Amino acid sequence: MVGKNIGGLAARRRRRIWIAVGVTLAVVLAAGAGVLLTVKPWTDEFRHGGLNTAAPPAPVRPAPQVAPAPSNAPAPSPAGVAAALAGVIGNPDLGAFAGQVTDADSATVLWSGDANRPMIPSSTAKILTTAAALLTLPDDHRLITKVVAGQAPNELVLVGGGDPTLTAEPEGKGYYPKSARVSDLVAQIKNSGRAVDTIVVDTSAYTGPSMAKGWDPIDIRDGSIAPMEPVMIDGGRLQPLVEYSPRTPTPALDAGRRLAAELGLDPAKVRAGTAAPGAAEVANVRSAPLRDRLRDMMVHSDNILAEAVGREISVATGGEASFSGAVAAVNAALSKAGFDLTGLDMQDNSGLSVDDRIPARLLDRVVATAAKPGAATAVQPANTMARPENDRLASTLAPLLDDLPVAGATGSLTSRYVDRNRQGAGFVRAKTGTLSVSSALVGYVLDADGRVLTFALMSNDRPPEVSRPALDAIAGTLRNCGCS
């Protein structure tokens, strides 16, 4: 270390000597030529070799603006939209294809192709789950995870309340923003002064099977899902910060084991059980607000969040926290709002089941309702949706639009509209859906005239690497459409 410092000092000294010699030599040579030249090493001529430098440009103050779609944009016509789409909707890469396009302002259906046919929706089913949550729950609704006294001495019970976002990461920086922290439970337990040597995990908040009909157990290893239990850490991810990390097959017990480890207890002593009625509460933590969880669910197409939110809706409306209870609760909320559920047949709330079916008409209708201020009903007379009788439905569903990924920019659309169909980048906002034989895209876009068009595009019987570019091309065409 000392030798390096000495060597470095010597090198710096040598550089200074050569600079001094160079300056002196320049002055001597100039004098020998009969020219009086004074060169000072702090002048611009010395630093820039005699070049003049331009003055810096005037500062520019950025003024980003988000303007609403113009209210006087020309209305698109069904004929104009049909003509624009003619070149893309016949693509054989779409396989079995169904879709619908609606003018959000007038609520007019501009194009429809087999829109009443029940299709495998994949993750676009989360559109319905989000709509039902907005219709049913306050946007600041939270889930509570508790620790209560056990029935045996020195025993505590971790009681799952339906929150899969608990984290044990340092400073609470887990996969889900604003999630509840194991460290807070630990601190409260320690502050209680209770002696503890055993952790019991109570999963009785959820009932029924932990895997839905049409789910493949391989998706646990592949990172798309974990068995649905009412308490998890980072959605059951074995690598907490990796989106498609392999999941644990025992998420609730793993949460109990992590709590035990953080308390300095033997994780091997953690077991399943139930809390006694009226057991004294020792600690509790609360999830992020519903609005944040819905955003994460939609942007990142999180299946665990979707299933948990479905159960949250069911419990709030007096149902059971199970797959069937959650599906029934979502359907009831949508039906009560006036949506036609003909053709809807769901096994879950995430769209992961290959047995799920939704017609494109319903998905487009939900987005079109959210996009039309004042729209109050989704019942369709002839080729239009009924005029509003109540302004509250549209305003209630409107946050759904902000939860949609942006083409080429965010969430599950980050890598799409980048190499192909770039005309839609930044303009298409849509929920994606992908299974091995199903791709779908449901959302809205501002067309070339400044009109908001909603769409539901569903492809079955083709692998996603084939069908997704074809779907993107349709939405991109709507962006370029001057269809008035």
C-alpha cells in the first residue's frame, strides 16, 4: 500500500514537471521566432487549444402534461373501424378468435366478432375481479394478520386473515409495496413480555380446496401460483423478490416457520392448528390498502392477489372464503351492477384455470363502462349500451383504467409494442392474458382522431408466441385508426 502511494506521488510529480517544461519550451520557441506570445495555463486558449467554446444553451423547464381526450373528436363509425381492421382480424395466427370494439364516449359497439362466444380468458379475468372489488369494497380496505395466545402455555397462534403479501425482507422491502412486516409482529410479541416456545398456524379463514379446478400443480414450481392459504410471505415465493420465483407448496406453515425463526424459536416445532374463540390478541399487522393491491394485481397479473381479493369480496358480502364463494361473490357484484353474465363460467378469480370461460362482450362492456363518465348500466339495446340512469357506476369503475399496464412501458406490457407494432406504444393500455393455448388483450386506446376506443380481443387454440403479436397488431391498428 505504501509503495503504491509513493509510486503514485512520483508519477504525479513527473507529470507536473513535464507540464512545466512544455509551457517553458513553448514560450522559448515563440520568442525565438520573433513572436511575442504569452500563454497562461488558466486561460481558455490553453485548455481548449485555442478553440472558442459556444455559450451554454438557455435552460429549458420541462412541463409534462396529461390532457383529457378532446370532447369534440370525430366519432368513429362501424364501417370505418371494420375497414381498418379488415387486414388484421383475418390473421390465421389468431386461431379461434373473438372480439369487440366500443366507442367509449357514445357507448356504441363499433365492431364485434363472435363476441358472445365463451372463450378462455386467461388473466383478463382479473378485469372482472377488479370491477367487483371496486363495486363492493372501500378502496382503503385492509386485511389483518394476527397473533393470539395459544391454548397451551408458551404457545402463540398465527391467525391468517387472507393477506398473502406479508414480508420478512429487511426494512419491509418485500415483493409487494407497503406490505405488512413479520418484523412488526416480532417486535409486538417481544414487547408483550410473553414467554413463547411454540407457534401454531391457523388457516381456518379459508375453506374448501387450496387449488382450483383447472389448475396445474406444475404452476407452483413454475412460479404462477401457490396453494391458496390465508397467510403467506411474499405470495409464497421461495425467492421473495423474483416475480416468477418457484412457490412453496405450504405457504402458511412457511409463514409460521419464518415467524418462529425471527423469534429465535425452533421452526421444526411449528404446526397447524386453530385459535381458541376469544383468544387474547398479542400482535397484529395490516396489509396495504385495496387500491394498491388491485394495482399490483393488474399491472403484474398477480394470480395470488386476484384469488385473495376474490375471497375478500366474498367475506365482505357474507359468503365463504373459497374458490366457489369468491366466484359467486364476483358474479353477484357484476350482476347487481347490470352486466349481462350470459356465457360466464369461472372456476377462479385469476383466470389461471383452463376451464374458465368469458365472452369478449362482457370484458369490453366492463372497460367501456369504466371509460364513459356517467355510464350506469351495461345492458345493451341493439348496438349501443343504454344511456346512464346513475353516474356513480362509471366513477366507481374508473380506477380500473389506471390499473392497466401501458404498452411498451409497464407491467405485463413492458416488452410488447417494442420491436413490433410500435404505433401502439404508450397509447394502448390493456390487461394481458396468457396461457399455453390462450392469449387475450382487454383495454382501451386513443385513436388517431383523439377518440377513446375500448376493446376485448381473445385468441384460443394458438400458442402465445404466435397469437400475442397478432393481438397487438389489432390494438395498434385501432391506435392508427381515423375511423370517423
